[in-house]
Amino acid sequence: MSTLINDWRDRPTHRRVWALAAPMILSNLSVPLVALVDSTVIGHLPHAHQLGAVAVGASLYTFLAWAMGFLRMGSTGFAAQAAGRGDGAALRQVLLQGLLLALGLAVLLGSLGVPLSGVALHFMQPSAELEHLTREFFHTRLFGLPAALASYALVGWFLGTQNARAPLAILLTTNLVNIALNLWFVIGLEWGVVGSARASVIAEWTGALLGLAMTRSALRAYPGHMAWAALAIWQSWRPLLAVNRDIFIRSLALQSVFFMITVQGARLGDATVAANALLLNGLLLTAHALDGLAHAVEALCGHAIGARDRQALRRSLVVACGWSLIASTGFALLFLCAGHLFIEMQTDIQSVRDTAFSYLPYLAALPLIAVWSYLLDGLFIGATRAREMRNGMLLSVVIVLPFAWALQGLGNHGLWLTFLLFMLLRSLTLGVFAWHLRNKDQWFNGHTP
């Protein structure tokens, strides 16, 4: 206990954590802010199926894009360890490999997205109006996919070098442009649901181009030369692809859970799927804020592992855990006391409001349950321990499936209870893996590029 107290009292660690976490929290909060603006703008159009179309279409797009989240996570871990070693050549290799992977995957997913969305909508069984608008929204959003994936790689790489200002610039630019264009296209030009999608596409390309422009100055801090011949050698790709493969499987499983919430909600009616979307915006707000601290854990723990500094690793975790607990408690109280205002701000459709009000207690409980999985994800990403992340996620999904089946008779209440249980299992499984690695002293034996 005295060691934990001493670690918490280490002021330089607090400064290092917040030097990374504060810009990332600010930039991350702009992401759910976009979702809130989307919901608010579309939510004040006259029909529930318009809000539902944005919710379902965004869910389809997010399923594709966020499943590629390994582009950010893998880049962060390897870049952090390379920065800890002072290896400029490895940093250049990680950056270029991440961008090449982003481009290739965007082409692949773009070609598969249209037929897969048709299959997904068939299983959702939405109303005819909802299906038509969802297809228009999703097909338009696909034009921004290459830029979105490139931004993942860029943000992860910058974060790994402990440069939080560049991700702040990329994400704030992307999301503020998105908000401004959303208001203009949907309200000013009256383009409706498709206008919201067009705003997102333009914003994603703006952010990606800005990120590319900033890499040149960032590389000056790490002298070295790109080994171009290494790109033609399989061994130079193998560690990154192995980690990315495991994170991809993990992300696919996670997105499948979120997607099934949308599918089940759609089957319960337009008002229910719209209400769940508004509530999940609250989860997005919480997750992106707390992820700022998790991103600090990724960078600081990856750097400590690269430098083989056990004390720095432990202190970074203790300080980040303490602040995350404080923040998650604040979010829980916010949703418990002011959740009605949060819903009313997003829509004036009374049927959607009434439905969402019934499930606010679940939203209030989520921050306290989910915070530990965010932090542990940060630790495993920084250590490039993607296999354990993958196994923990798959184990959580397998365990929660019978509960999901048993609770489906409770309707949307059963859906939210299943989701809370799933988030709890994420934390528990990752905690067990972390404890196992600590006991075997294996945190400093991860992948190296």
C-alpha cells in the first residue's frame, strides 16, 4: 500500500500523464460531440426514421472503420517502444507501414461495404423509409473511408512519440469541420440525412491531409533514415501484422457487440433504435474522455517498456488509474442527475425521449463498469500484447452469449443488462491476463519491430 501511495504522490508522473491526457481528452471529446450534433440536427427533423437512419447508417460505417482500429493501436505501441529506444529508422518504418495498410484496407472494405450493408439491413428488418435513408447515408460515408483509416494510423503514430498536439489538431480539425458542415448541409441547404454524410466525408479528408503535413516536422526530433528495402522483406512486416491481426479480431468482436445492439434495437421499433443511439452517445462521450487517460497509458507504458523502466511503468499505471476512477465517478453522477437534459438536448421527438428516459440508469452505471477495460487496453497496447487483448475479448463474448439469449425476453432492458455484463467481463478478463503476466515478469518481453 505504501508503494501505491508513493507512486500516486510522484508529481512528475502526474505532469507526464496530463501532458498527454489533457490534449487527447479535448480532442477525443470532439468525436462524440460530432455524434451529438448529428443526433441533435437530425433529431429535430420531423420523423423518427430519419434519426434512426443516421443511427443505423453510422453503425454500419463504424463497424467497418472501427474494426480497423488496430491501425491506431498497433502504430502507438510500436512507435512508443521505438521512441523509448531513440530509433528514428523504426519510427519511419512504423509510420509508412501504417499508412500503406490503411490505404489497402480502405480499398478492400470499400468494395465489400455495399453488399455487406445489404445483408445487414436484411437481417435488421427495418421499415422501408428507414432502409432507404440508411443506404443513402452509408454509401455516401464510404467515400471518406481511406481518409478515416489514414487518420487512425497517423494519430496512433503521433501518440506513440508522445506528441499529443498533433492528434489534437487532427481530431479537432476533423470534428469541428464536420460540425460546421453538418449544420450548413442539413439545416442551411436542407440536404437532410445525406447532407450529414457528406459533411463527415469532407471532414475526414481534411483531417487526414493535415496529419500528413505534420509528420515532416515531427520526424526531425528523431534522426534516422527510412530503410526502403525493408518494405519488401516479409520479416519487417511480420511483428506489426501479427499485432494488428490480433487487435483486428478483438476489435471485430467488440464492434459485433455494438452492432448487435443496433440490430436488436431496430427489431424493437424505430423509437427504440433511435433512443438507444442517443444513450450510446453518452457512452461515446464517456469512453472518449476516459480514453484520453488510456492513451497516456499507451504512450507512457510503451515508452517505459522500450526503455525497460519498471518504476516508470508502475507509476504511470497508478496515476492514470486514480484519475480515471475520479473521472468515471463524475460521469456516472452527471448521467444520473442530468440524464434527462442530455436526452432532451438531442431530440424533441417525444416517443424517442420517453423511451430513452426509461434506460438512463443503465447509462449512469456504464462509466464505473467500463473504465477499467479502457485502462487495461492502454497497458496492453503500449506493451504490444495484442494476443492477450484478443483472447480476453473473445472470452468475454463467449461468456456473455448465453446471458444474452436468456435475457432477450426482457426486450430492451435485457439488451442493456447484457451490455453491462459484457463491459464488466472485458475488465475482468483483461485484469486476469495482466495479473498473470505480472506474476511471470513478462511485461518486458513483447514484440519489437
